[in-house]
Amino acid sequence: MPGWFADSSHWTGPDGVPAQIGHHLVYTLLALGISLVIAVPLGMFVGYTGRGGGLVVGSANALRALPTLGALVLLFLLISSSVSGQAVYLIPTTAVLVLLGVPPILAGTYAGIQNADSGAVGAARAMGYTRAQILMRVQLPCALPLMLSGIRSATLQIVSTATVAAYVGLQGLGRFILDGRAEADFTKMTAGALLVAVLAIAFEVLFALLGRFTISPGLRRSEASATRSRPSPAIPVAAPGT
């Protein structure tokens, strides 16, 4: 494994590690951006109005259960007759990744708005804030920890699943895994999986820093206190003879 990474030929050219990381990041950031545009306004609306919460949660759970590779192949077959060029590969790949990214962002935004500090909301209402001002100045900042948690979860899922782009002929870190399997080069496959894991860890660290600089210390302390005071779930004990 160290020898594979030490080989300079794996770090140059259009098929080298930097180029493939770049492709992987393009798929990830494109899908994440579209997921944010869809999920954040929808989650804010549902959390603010309280309408359609059950439908949103049920739909989010259904999307999580969607078989990624099967959906990718199906979308590719559906659009291949009407779309040409790179778009015929990029559109289904992005669509599948968006389907993975929307549920956690939607759930985090919805839960964050719904669980905003009622005392802060009541104080803002008593001060004469309009409903829109309460949403933007009180509920949204209070919802930020849960929203960032949802975005972090969506990003990690997208990063780890963007390897499916290789199945429809696109570039990215999935090429090392897919090509390594075709060539029976297990070192290459392991290197590709390791690169995906490192990229996911990098995003994890990035979101940890982002949370530290964007979430107010008071909200971080409240969240930590709530976590410590939350009772541990009971562990069921099987009856004798079962």
C-alpha cells in the first residue's frame, strides 16, 4: 500500500489522484448545493408552519431506503435516449446523490426550527417581532446546531456514495475501486477506498471547525448539557429460556 502512494505515476495526469479527487469534489459539492437549495427552505417552511411534518419525515425515510446503484442505472436508462454528452452521466449521478443529501438536511432544519427555545421565541414575540423576524432572528439561529448536523451527515453520505459515478463512466475516486476490481488489483481498490475515507474525515474536521466558529457558545453549552442530562436508553434483557 505505501508503495502505491509512493509511485509518482499515480499522482500525475488526468487519471492521477489529484485529478480524481477534483472530480469527486465536483460531484459532492454540486449535489450538496442542490440538496441545500431544496431541503433548507422546505425544512424552514414545515418547521415554521407545522404543516406536512409527517409527510416530510415519511418521505425522507423513504428516500434513505432507496437503493443507490439501482436508482442510478434506472435514471441513466430513462434519460439516455433524450440526453447526450457528459450530461447523460452527470444528471443521474447528481440526482441520486441529491436524493441521499436531502433527507438529513431536511430533517435537521425541520427539527431545529421546531425545537427552537420557546422562551426566546416568546420573548421576541413580546418585544413586537413579526413572525418572519422571529423565524430569521430567533428560530433560525437556534436551529443552527441541528441544521449543521444534518448538513454534515448529508455531506458524508454524498462523499462516500459519489464513487458510484464510476459505474456510469465518470471520473472520480470510484475509478480506483472499479478499475482495481476489473484488473484484480486489490491494492488499487484499497487505495481508492482509503482516499474516500480520508476525504470524508477532512469534511468531518471542516464541519467541526465550522460549528465552532458559527454556533454561539451559549447554544453549544446548552446542547452539551442536554446531551449529558439525557437518560441512557434502557437495554432490554431477554427472559430466561428465550
